[in-house]
Amino acid sequence: MSRCPQCATELETPVGCVACGRLLALDADVTPFAILGWVPTDEIDARELHKRLLRFSRLTHPDYFAAASPEVRALAESNSARLNEARDILADDARRADWFVRNLGGPDENDERQMPKEFLLEVLEWNEVLEEAQAAGPNAATTAHLDELEQELRAQRAETIDSIRARLTPLPARGASSLRDIRRDLNAVRYLDRALGDIEAQRLSRPAVR
Amino acid sequence: MGYIELEVLNNSASELALGIDLGTTNSLAAVWRDGRPSVLHAEARSALVPSVIYFPKDGPPLVGREARDQAVVDPRNTIFSIKRFMGRGLKDVGPELASLPYKASETERGLIQLEVRGKKYSPQELSALILMRVKNIAYAALGGQEVTRAVITVPAYFDDTQRQATRDAARLAGIDVLRIVNEPTAASLAYGLDQRGQGNVAVYDLGGGTFDVSILSIEDGVFRVLATAGDTHLGGDDFDQRLAEIARTELRAKVGPQTIEDPGFQQGVRLAAEKCKIELSHQPEAEMHLVVPELRLNWRRRVTREEFDRITADLVNRSIDACRQALSDSRLARQQIDEVVLVGGSSRIPAVRARVEEFFGRKPHTELNPEEVVALGAAVQAHILVGGKRDMLLMDVTPLSLGLETMGGAVSKVIQRNSTIPCHATEGFTTYADNQTGMDFNIVQGERELARDCRSLGTFQLRGIPPLPAGMARIAVRFHIDADGLLTVSAKEESTGASAHIEVKPMHGLTDGEVEAMLKASFDHARDDFESRRIADLRIEIGTMVHATEKHLNAAHAGLDRESYLDLTEAVAKAKNAAETSDPVALQKTRDELERATLPLASLLMNNVAQKALMGKSLNDV
């Protein structure tokens, strides 16, 4: 950990100094883990993460710089944006895994497009249920079908996330072959999330989103 | 020590900042005083300034109550609900326009302009008039202290164009916006819910023209908006319309279709419907009552609460659907909601209260006036911003996803909705032709898959890309949403480090140049406006004084000496004549003269009151 250039206190975060309140310029390549003072790992304690977000937000949120110079305001804006982004990545199982795959030299979503045939058949099945529900309109039977599908999809999502997390503990080596499997699982999560979104939209019997 | 300096500044008067609720139906300001927020009002009147503007034949526009009173007489020159038009295009507001009596057009960039007395005004300029009025009332209420900095609230659902339009309106009104805050967030601040260590709050805000519901979490004094949902076209006005519809149906046979369509008649019906709705909040039945002497119409219609609830049930249902959506987005269960806050005049409707309580399974907060609660909260936030205090922090999310239109009209999401702001994202682009130096983009906001179903925030053009073979240029376009929820876009070519130039053309909005030009024009007119305003104010004041004096002429005759009485009647007669003049100096003189002549009457009346108060009391009681 480096020290604050103003008061020499050891820094908890590179966005600024908790001790003296000084904001610090962040290099573009500082990782989300470093921003939150976290050793890279897939083990994330949600409460601790939240605590750090609040602690560091009190340091850098633009509201505290309403009367400051444009340069300082800009720094507060950008550091807050970086902090929020870092928290979002660390807090979300899928985004965190995506970050690891990218940064450990694994394939991105365009390099690894192939999905297993069985999975694609399943996707077709969900879509059928969704289309039928849409055609039938909201009624008790539709609701039951959608509930059932949702449960199934949520269970499958949880399972996929578990599989991803198992492959990330301990963190794979750079360029490991397991990164390709994680990417495939992440692609499956994207399909699942899209279908879950469709169910939610139908349940509220309104267009997908405003 | 920076902190000590801040504390000192904090105590000085110049560090005041207003909290302004710029509402669809009413607007008002509040300020932090003596350790708590309080609303600012002119004398004993309600703090609510109707968001209504009236353009008289000559002289400057009137804003507020006086303007609203003109609605029935002269609807074509009275502007209502201008907030609905902020940052919108004609296409968006078509249905409302049909029910409103003014002419509207659109500039080529989709900026709506309303035509009043042959002159065109943008919603930004009209909202600026309301803000100026609110600012002036604050000025008077603070004993002549000018406050130019403010926190202004907007519905949580406002997109970037609407927020930007609000900011531009404030600039036109000479207000320095410290922060744009979502209304429901302000409401929770007003209730001091930040004092709870930890909890989740649902804020249900049914105002005059907009509805939104937000789920917030509070932890150690930090507010996070977990989710917002709502409907920018649901509010008290819609409840009025349902009653007005009954009136129109039943009156059609009586007055004929032509009268029904008459704008003045429609405004009359609207006001009668609104009055009936308000009464139904306190009593089980009420009457719609419409009197039009010229038509010899004296129409009454009894409405029970049950009938009212029936004809408005779908409106309440729509709001509850949004509650369900927000709750689902927040990933909380109903049992996890610890507090429910009601905001907006329409939250007084008993059926609304009942349904909200039923849905969230909690009795909602109603201790504060639901029409003042947002301004109060804005004043709390303004106090935090000027005070630099760090014991509270407001963290907000962006209500809608932000994306770019791609080939084939699809949307590529750049920032997901409910991302905590400030936030940013960078998208990479490359050229598709050799030596291509420019590219065009359409920025959209919304959740739909196709760009045409989302709202276009504007287009931007990328220029100055260095000439390279197709696919070689690497342009990084950076989107940043700031703490106010406003978007800025910047770009850089990464292989050469050249910074590409970006020009964003806002849809439905004003460019910086246009705002500057309007500001300059208003400075040029400021003197005229000031004179006209002063004349109008003096006339009103003289009118009020004459009216009050005439009411007590009998008492004056009986109680004053002859000389004072003659002096008084003479001054009143003079004042009545003088009201026609447009010379501010003469008007001022008349007013002062009248005030002097009414002094004996005033002390006589005071004595009478005092005597009455003392009558029948022994000296010991006094």
C-alpha cells in the first residue's frame, strides 16, 4: 500500500486519503479490487464490501465538492464513478467472473460463441413456454406456467453460478483452459437472465420495459 | 484547517441555499433555518405557487395564484402543467395537447414551443418564469435576502433530456443549481429517515402530473435508491379528468356540443372536478358544481366516494403495478420495507392510502404536508451541500439504461438502469471505410430492444478521426453520468492518441448557445420587465388596500373624526383613478398616500379588536 502524498498516512484506497480527505488522481489501469483495497479473490464478503463503498464514498462523492474548483469536482466525479464501477464488479457474481476471465487472458464473449446443442434446445423450450403465455394472456394457468419456468431458470442460474465460482476458487492461472469453460457458463447466464427478464415483463402484463 | 473555515462560512447568510420543488401543479421553496427546514411563503398565504403562467395583453406574465385565476376567463393565454413538456417532443405529448387550449409547434430538433399571444416560448423559458416567481417569494420571505443557489427536485423517472431542461430553466431564472435531486429521495430526507441506522423505505409520490415510486435503502446515514418505477403521465390531473368526463357527458345535452368544446368551459369543468375530488378526501360524498351565468347554467352533480373510487380504480391499479415493479427491481420482499412515505397532494385520496398500505403492509407516513415534503427535503440537501457536512450522503441511481443505436436499429446498452451514479462506461468503435474521418451516433435512453422504442437523447458526431485503413482506428467513446444524472460524452482515438471532437445535439433541448442567447435577451429586457412587474405589483397592492378600506368605511364613518374620514375617502377615490396610470412613480406616490390616510382607520380597528378581546375579563386576567 502506498502513502498519502499530503499526510503520509497509509492509503486504504487509491481514490483518496481517509485520514486527511485529499482526493488522488487514479491511473486508468488501477483494478476494481485495488480501488476497494481488496486482494483479488472470488471470496467476497458482501457486508464488508458495502462498508468500504460507504467509507470511500464519504471521501469522494461530488456532493461534498459542490463549492470546489472545477478540477477538483471533475476528480470527485471520476473517482466516484470508478468506485461505483468497482463495487458493481465485485458485488455481482457474473460481472466479477467476467472480469477475472478477461484479466486472466481468457476468451471474451465474442471469442467463445459456441453453446452446447442441448443448452440451445432448452432455450427453444423456454421460448415456447413464453410465447404460449404471451398468446394466452394473463390468467391463472399462464401464471402457473410462468412461475414454474421461473423456478426452473433460477435454479439453473444458481447452479451455473456455483459452477463458475467453483472454477474460480482458487483463481485459475493466467491463460488456464478452465477460463474457456467459465466463459461458456457466463454466456449461459446471459441467456438465462434474458428469459427471466421476459417472464418478469409478462407477469406485470405490460410491455417489456417502459 | 479547512473544516473550521467551512463552519464559519456556514453561519454567514451568504451560504444559504434554497430547496425548490418545481412541480407540475405547484412549486415552492424551502430553506434550512434554525436547525430545521421550513417552507417559504409570501405573508400568510400558502407556500404553494401554482405552476401556472398567465400572459396578459400588456405587461409581464403573471405566475401563480393570479395566473391560475385567469384560467377560466382566458384559457388560451394561461399555461398549465408545463413540466409535462420539459424535454419532450410533440409526439410525446400529443394526447395532452389535445385537451389543452394552446397552440404548439416544434423546432427541427424537437424542442416544443407553445404559442401565446403570437410569441413562442420553450418549456424551459416558461419553467424559468415559475422559478423566478418562487425565487422572488423566497427573497421576500427571507426579508430581502437574495439567494441564488438551489437544489431543484425532479421526478425520479426524469430522463437525461428532462433533467437537462430543468437545469437550463434554472439557469434562465438566474439560479445556480447545486444539485438535481429526485423527489422521493428528498421526501425521505424531509422525514429524517436518515436517522435510522438501517432500513428500507418505499416512497409513493402521486402528484398533479407525475407518479413515481422509489425503494431506498438507508444505512449509516447513506441513502441508496435501489429502484425506481413510475409513470410520467399519471397524477391528480388524471383523477380530475375522470370526473370531468362525467360532467362533459351529462352536460352535453344541456349546453350543446359547441360549448362542451369551448376552452373556457373545459377549464371550468376541470376546476369543478378538482374541487370535488379534494372534498371527497375528507367526506364520503361531494358535489361537482358548475355555474356559468352567460349560459344560465347552475349544474350540480353528487359524487360518492364509492363512485369516485370505481371510476379511478384503474389509475390506482397502475400506480400499484409500478410499486410491484420497483419492489421486484429492488430485489426486496414486501416484509423488508420498513417505512412508507406518501408524497403529493393526490396521496390524500383515501383509496390511494388504503391500497398503498395494503400493498406494502405498513401504515404510511403522513405527518408532514405531502405537498411540502419534497421542498423540505430539498432544503435539507441544500444545507448539506453548502455546509460540506459529511454526516450524511445521498447515493442515487440512474433510472433508465443508456445505449447507442447500432446497425439495424437495435440498441447496444452502455450503462444499465439502476447503476449507482456517478458512473461511466467506455465503448470502442472502429471505422468501416478507409480514411474515414467522421461517424454519427444516436444516444438512446430506455429499456426496449429497438432504438425507435427508446427515447433519443440526441445525436452526436465524431469528427477528426485520423485517416487510417478501415478497421484500424480505435475510438474510445466515454459516457459519464454525473451526480445530477446528467450525461456527458467524450471521445479519443487510441492508436494515435488524437482526441476526436464530439458535438452533441440535444433532442428536445437547448444548446448552450441558445441558453446564452436567451439569457442575453432577458438581460436586455430585464429593465422593462422590472418596471412592468413593479407597476403590476403596485396596482395589485393598491387594489387590495382599497378593497380592505371600503369594507370598513362604515366603521370609519362612525369612529373617526370628520377630517380623517374625508381625508380617507379622498385618498380612496384618488387611488381608484390612479390605478389606470402606468407611471410607477405616480403609483408609488398614490400607494404611500393611501397608506398614510388609512393609518387612523387601522388604529381604530385595532382598538376595536382589543376592546372586544378585553370585554368581560377582569383586570387580573389581562
